[in-house]
Amino acid sequence: MKYSRLSKEQFKILHEEFAIFLAAQSIDKINWHQIKTKNPDLTDDLLDQFSDFVWDNSLEKITYLENRSDYHLFLFKCKDAQIDLILIRVDEDCPSLMQKDYKKWLAKNLLDPRVAIFESSRSFTDDFKLEKFKLMRQGATVSDGKTYEDLKSFLSK
């Protein structure tokens, strides 16, 4: 398995897509029930194949990721085979970046000496989607990219 198996809740949400996936494997509802009861290895294999298919298609569409903690904000832009990073680190005497209105405080205090901003890029020759997946396993979530692009624009000036 390349990524990780979807949860039962995710399988429930994607039950129609899973039925189509099974149909493409020439497995109907009766056959699926027989496989589940008589062949756990094949069951696991099919669940894993479908999970990888879903992850692969989803990761293809992701451009922006964000990972926040109290004192760090990692903003990622994933393009082609490269990930660009903007990292903001604030001192511990600053308000937490986990607060709801952290963007307002940050916008007002970007030039404060307690705020450090770093930029980096990294290219990948291997599986780029797997790199996105690893970032998500480390806590990154999909974002709309507005914060990244706003900061990138500010840093370009």
C-alpha cells in the first residue's frame, strides 16, 4: 500500500465510488459479500487498492497545505515537482498562532523582531504526491492558499 487505508467513515462517504471501483473489477454486490466472508486477504487488497486510488486522485489536486502550531506557521505551495515553503516563527511571548484571529495579529506585526520569516524550496525527483501525503501525516491540512499568496506578495516587495 502506497498511502494509508481510508477509514470506515471515509468508505461510507465514498460507497458509491467504491461500488464503481468493484464493478470495474467485475465484482458485484454478491461477489463482494462472498469475498469479504471467505477471502480476507483479497478483501484487504481491494480496500487498499481503492484507498490508494482515492489518495492518488486527491493528492493530484492539492496545491496549498498549511501546518500551524502555537509558534510556527508552515505554508506550502506544491507545484509540479517542487514544494515552496514560507515559515513564520514567532517568539513564545507572542499570541498563539492557533488563535482564531492570528492573521490579524500577524498582519500588524510582520516586521516585529519577535517574528521571523523564512522561505525555502525543495524539488522532488521521486513521488511528489507521496511528499504531499507525508506533510499531511505530519499535520498539514489543505488550504485555499490565500495566506501563502498574501505573504509571498508581501515578501516580494
